[in-house]
Amino acid sequence: MKQRSNSLFNSGFSGLIVAQFFGAMNDNILKVILTFMVINGAWSGQLGQGGQGVVSICFTVPFMILSGFAGQIADRYSKQRVTLWVKVAEIPIAAVAGIGFYIQNLPVTLIALTALTCQSSFFGPAKYGMIPELVSIRHLSRANGAINMMTNVAVIAGTLIAGVASDHYAPKDETPGVLWLPGALLVITAVFGLVASFLIPKLDAGDKNLQVTLNPFSTYIAAIREMSKTRLLMVMMAWGYFYMLAGLALFIVPEYTEVLKINHTEASVLMGVLGVAIGLGCAIAGVLSGDQIRPRLTLLGAVGLVLFFFLLAAVPPWMPDTKPLLRVALSNVSFLILLAGFSAGFYIVPLQALLQKLSPDDERGQFLGTANAVSFAFMTVAGVLYPVIRPGFGDNPQRIFYICSGLMLIGAMFFTWRLRGTGILVNTSEATAG
């Protein structure tokens, strides 16, 4: 195996970032176009009010079911080899999604989304488990800040592309839609991701004698049992809990097409602002952490999320009277989303670094696979919850942010209480020891 580089942005880590960038961008192009289409596009009303929750369930359930098995694969085989496998598989899946859009068949497109997330579920444990093999331990926080920042740049790019593509695919006027456009975007992006994965150097398998079990839940049970012996379980739960709230927030933002009476392209600006903000928050959290892991940043991020979620619900949405895209970017909604997303970056980076640092070397893939499954289980809860609560908010879906704020407050208090006395929230040297 190639030795870890003392440089953070070595060729292997840079290749991983680029491969992850195009993977995350593709996921979001497909998911966001589907989301817009079921809210008020070509498939409006086919999944009912709050139907984007159903899209999210198709996106999250594969991660929840397969992450345990994927973690075993990441530990059994070379993580670089696993990355190549999943990047090859992404291309035909993208082609199927393109066919679904072209023939305007919602079930086919949802099946393709589910398949794409099955592919991504195998990339997750390999990707995050690979980072400690590509960079030195002292760079972990910065590496996580960098990959999270670039992931969110990819989300921004994918979201903006999806917004424009949605308006061309299903125009509001009588203009014929460009039915081939989503498929072309998805396949081209998948090819770029495969090319980038060849930059990652060969890596040794973690445990060649590992017996892979086809039952992913046995992996989860074993990993959670081991995690429960340490503070790692609560770290994982705090990390996963965030994704339930992030899921709810991501369902609300596309609905500003109705709240602010804007088109899909303009709504994608708001979603892009959220991605920019999370990316900036992750990057700055990584810089502030330096050579250490600083869990106190998680508490600071939680406070910001409570405050700005509350303001998003309480403050009436407003936009200046100017050019279409500019008016959305300068709206008070955009400003508050920016601050909430920035806080989210502070919340997740220390927890992610702790998960990697505290996981045993020979079981890191399984532990991170379990953490992945837990985070997507929380997102699935959000997908089930949203269609249930959405009808109660009528023409003001933004007021669901009250629920997000309250849940974040409850979660912050609970996890602070459970982690008290462990030193994890106050003693950064302990968090990085070992």
C-alpha cells in the first residue's frame, strides 16, 4: 500500500475528492429534478402533497439497508478497488434514469434513483474509511472539512444544474420540453466520476480473512454493541440525528417555488445557497480545528441551527424588486438559509472526524457503514414524517422550520447531557489521543 502522504492534497486524496464531487453532483441532479417534478412539474400530484418525502425514501432506504454490507465489503477488499467498481456501475444506472425521463415514466425514474443510491451506499464506507489511509491522522479534521466542503460545492452545482434542467424539461409555458437533457447530464457526470477515481492509488484490503455476511443488520447489531461500550455510540447518534433535521429542511426549501412564487431555477438558487453555506461551515470548522478535533464546534453549530431554523419559520419571507435570480439571492430567506447552513457545517465536521478517529482500524468500514445507515434511517424518518405533517401547514410550509428548531434544541440538550463527564465536549486532547 502506498504510504500516507504528509501533504493533505496529495494526488490520492485529490482524486477521491473529485470522484466524490461528481458522485454527489449526480445524486443531486437526479433527486432535485425528481423533487421539482413531483411538487409542481411533469408529475405534479402523482405522489400527493409532500410527495418529495416519497422521493427521499427511495433515496435513503437503500443506504439504510445496504450500508452494513457495504462496510464489510470496504473492510474486506481494497477501498480503492471498491470505488472503481461503484463508479463503473454508476454509468448504466444514469442511462436508465435518462430513459425514464425521456419516456416520462415516474416509476422507472424512481427505480433508477433507488439503484443510484444502492451504488452510492457502497461508496460511502469506502470513501470515508479511505481518508485515514490517504492522509496522516493530524490532517483528519482538515481532510473532512475539505471533502465536506467539496461535497457541498457538488450539491450546489448539481442543484443549480437540476433547477435549470427542470425548467427546460418541463417548461411552464407551451414550449416543448427537452426530454433528453436530464439523461445526458447524468451520464456525462458519471463518466467524469469514473475517470477521477483512477487517480486514487492502490490500497491494501483491511482484513482479507473477514467473512462477509449477507445480513446487513447483523453488522449493525455487532457494531452498535461495540460502540455502546464507548462514547462512540452517542457520537454516532448525534451525527445521525442531524440528518433527520437536514432532511426536513431540504423538503421545505423546494416549496419556496410556491411561497415566493418563483420558478425551479430560482428555487435552486436557495438550495445552492444552503450548499454553499454548509461547505463554508465545514471548511472553516476544519481550519479552526487545525491538527485537533474540536467537539465544542458541534455545540456552537447546534445553537446556530436552533436560532436560524426558528427565524426561517417566524420571519415573513421577503424579496427585493429586482432581477429574478438576484432577488432570490438577496432575499431574507436566502440570508437565513446561509446562516443555518454555516451552522450545520460546524455541527457535523467534529462528529465525523471523531467517528473516523475512534473507530478501530480493522473495523472502520463496518463502523462507518453502521453510522451511514443510522444517518439515513433518520433521513427516512424525515421522509415518512414530512407528508404527514405537510398538509397541516397549508400555504405556509416554511413554518415547519419551527419543528426543526424545536427538535434541534431537544437533541442538543439530550446529547450534551449524555456526553457530559466523558470529556468529549470539553477535552480536545482526549478526543485526539491514541
